[in-house]
Amino acid sequence: MKIVWSTEARKDLRAIRTFIARDSEFYAAQMVRRIVERAESIAVALKRGHRVHEYPELALREVHEPPYRILYRVSAETVEIVTLVHFKRRLGRLV
């Protein structure tokens, strides 16, 4: 199973790194590594996460790497990482 990061998810990951790096490059790199590892783990167990409660009508699932939610969708051959959202942030419009 191939992992594909959407443009939005890549922007989110860069923003997370930039924000944390203002205080610590070390912890910024650690958080990015943890998020990427959690995202890659989805390919091993596609149903690991749960449905996104804000959008029950969409085929979106999520896993957590605190304090972030990793939203993804699964197709026949890929797992698309759609976006990353901090637990305290409201999930914006996805469609």
C-alpha cells in the first residue's frame, strides 16, 4: 500500500515543524518523525483509526499522534494523508 500526502497535508507538516522549531529544532524533528511514522503505520492496518465524526458522510478516517489528528482516506492502492489538525483546532471544510 502506497502512502500519498496531499498538498494540504504537506503544508500542515511544514507548518507544524516551523512552529515547534521556534522553540526547539530537536523537538520539531521528533514530532515530524512521529507523525510520518504514524501515517506510514496506517498502511499496515488500514482500519486502525476511526471515522472522522465531523464528516460522517465522507470516507475519512483518523489516527492520532498527540497533539495532532492525522486524517486519511483509503483507496484500492493508496492511503492519502488528507490533512493534519491540532486537537484544539476546529476541523475546517474538507469538501
